[in-house]
Amino acid sequence: MKAVFVRGPGDLAVMERDPPSPGPGEALVRIVAAGICASDVGVIEGFNPIAVYPLTPGHECVGVVEAAPDDAPVRRGDRVTVYPSVGCGACPACLAGRYNHCPTFKVIGISRDGGIFAERVVVPVAQLLPVPAGLGELESALIEPTAVAVHVNRRAAAAPGGRVVVIGTGVIGTLVAQVARAYDAADIVVVDRLESRRAFLAGLGFDRFVRANDGPLGQGIRRHLEAADVVFDCVCANATLDAALDLLTPGGKLVMVASPHGEHRLELPFAKVYRRELSLIASRNYVPDDFREAMRLMAEGRVEVGPLITGVWPLAEFAAAYADLKAYPDRHLKVLLRP
Ligand SMILES: [Zn+2]
Ligand SMILES: [Zn+2]
């Protein structure tokens, strides 16, 4: 079967790999659609700190079960998505269902081989979640990034009616804004350095757009909003951190959504945090219930993922799809592969 194979940083090919055969407690899944994520770019380019090589990357998908053990909660023909964080199953975090806190968790397609850029994958049945029939075939490949946005919003636990700023509106930021709106944020300002996002976000109903490189960031945002209750920083650079901390109202929350690369250090203006008693909240990955919530929000039409799909390529043309995604960041959000 065809599968993407990364031998090491920068060394990528679509090749024939032996079709996997499921062991005890595992299912065989035929991939229907798979999305390229920023963390896959990190794996392919070699700056994802948890990546292992060689491997088949990919962790965002929808597929159909082709074989599963008799006692599995899914059966042949079921449409499923993959919860890609595999916990040890025995530590206090795993026993509490918080696999993202497991000290040894592995992410399928990043820190564990067997990623979903392949025609078929073998996945432990415990990692599979059924996808409701109402969700579109391609859209279902975006359940995973929507679950990230759900987790981010649950971490914020914002009160309804809040004033929200989202800095950085790639796939995750765009979904974070949509989930915040679904959770009754009153005012949402969206920030990006790409001018092309202005019209795109307006199409999703977010018409308060600030271009990040048009003068000081805080001033631009203040034209729309006096202060913010929650800032979702999907960039996490010193400049965005500064602007976010300036904007937050006393008791406000900064949610750090970006994932760090290497020794990513941020300078904290401690006095600003102290005087207004601000909360700094990190968000990492998700738990399985975030996937169920993501599917609910998508099925109810409260999160629209269709407009985020900017390209669909055959799996065999992965290299071309990847090159296009890298060459035109202003044009692309989510690029999908179809085996
Ligand atoms: Zn992802
Ligand atoms: Zn564990």
C-alpha cells in the first residue's frame, strides 16, 4: 500500500509499505481523508522536538474500520477518527482519562510510527472514536484540530459574554475563535499578519480584524476593544505576549495556544501580571471528550470547518501538496490528502 515515509528530517517520499496487520486490541482502518498539520511540518522539517524517525507521519484523519476484534466498541464499516495521543494506560493521568498529562504519552505519526498518511493504518481500538453520519467526509478530517480548539476554550473556561482576542488565525486560531463564539463570547477580535485572512475571517462572521504588522499590536486591537477578558495567543512570541498582557482586564486570562520549539523562552513583564492578577494558562493537545465535543459543535453547524479546506490532493502526490502548502501560506489553511 502507499504511505508517506520520512526517513529523517527533510527526507520524505511516498512509497510502498507492507499493509499493516492488526494485533490483539487493534483495528485496521482504511483512511478516507487526512489533514496536514503544523506539527507534521515540524516532523518533516526536523524541528518537532518529540519526533522519532523513520516514520509515517500524520494524525488528523477520518477513516472506515475494515477489521476489529469482536469485543471492540467499533466494527467493520464504522466511520471513525483517531485520538492520536497514546497514554501508558497505568499512570494516575491515564487512569483519570487525561492522556495529555501522561509522562510517557506518544502521538501517532509524531513520536510513534504508524501515522495516517497511508492507505491503511493499524490503531489500538481504544484510540478510535465513531464519527456521526451527519458530518461531511472531508470535514471529518478536521475533527482533530477542532478538538484542539475545544480544549483551548475549555482551559480558558471563559464566562459567557466575554471580550476575546485571538492572535494568530491559522487553522487552530480560526477554530479557537469559532469555538469561543459557540461558547457565547460577545466580542471577538482576530489578529493575523496575513492580509488575506481579513476577507476569509469576515466570511466566517469575524469582521473585527487587526493586521499584526500595521503598527503597534495593542493599539490596533484597542480600536475594536477597550480591554479583553481572554486572549488566546496562538503565536506566543514576546511581542504578542506583551500586547496580550496590556490588553487584559483585571482578573483576565492569557491562554498560550502555540507549541514551543526547542528552548522557546518568553519574557514575562511580571508587574503587569501581578497588578491585574492575570492568569496564564497553557493548553496542550486534548482529551478524548474534546473530540466528542468537537463533533457535536461541527454537527450543529456552530463550527464550520469546510471553508478551512484549501486543497485536496491524492495521497500519491503528497510531496506536491506539501510543497504548495509551504510555498503559499497566505493561500492555505488545511490541506487534505485522499488515499
Ligand atoms: Zn494536528
Ligand atoms: Zn500514562
